[in-house]
Amino acid sequence: MCSIHVSDPAHAFRFYTDVLGFDTYATMPEHNVYIVRAPGQDVGLLLEPIDDDVTRAYTRKLRQDAIPVIVFGVEDLDAEVERLRARGVAVGKIFEDPSGRGVNIDDSVGNVVQIHEGAE
């Protein structure tokens, strides 16, 4: 399991499942616990609440500097960008580097997330 900090775990859960297409791994709304996973994957992603000053400052600085908190791989970046834009996601400019192509998106709960297609 890995985790990312989010401003609102319930909202993050809806975004990661309804918009990004992740599956539900576990939910305990009464404890503000939401865990998702990418389709076909076994690794859970805990959507952890930002509940202290250190985490708040850390996530604020990452967002301010446009540093992704996590990178998700896709097979077809252009198709994924089109799908995300159709769902109203704020999508940045596609970039290319030796590792492939990528784009940063706003996950609606305080994070920059990178979508990446590996080089062939």
C-alpha cells in the first residue's frame, strides 16, 4: 500500500473512482478511510487526510512548485488526456523527455498528479 495526502478523502475517493477510473479497495467512511487501486492492480492507494501543519505545508509547497505527488502510467497518453478533458479535469501541457511523455493534472483535492506514457 502507498498513500497520498488529500484535502478531503471522500471527495478524493469520488474523483479517483468516478473520474480516473480506479476501483474501490476498501472504504470506512465513518473513519474517513478510503483506499482505491488501479484496475487489475493489487497495490492500494490510501487517500490520507491532511490533518496536521507539517503535512499541510508539505502538500502546499509541492502544489506551488507543480511537483506531482504520484505518477500513473498509461498505454496511450493522448487517449487518456482526451478522456480526462471530457470529464472536466484540468489538464496541463503534454511534455516529452527521455522517459516518454507525460502531463500533469489537478486531482481536485490539492495535488498535482502526473499521467505518463513510457518511451518505446
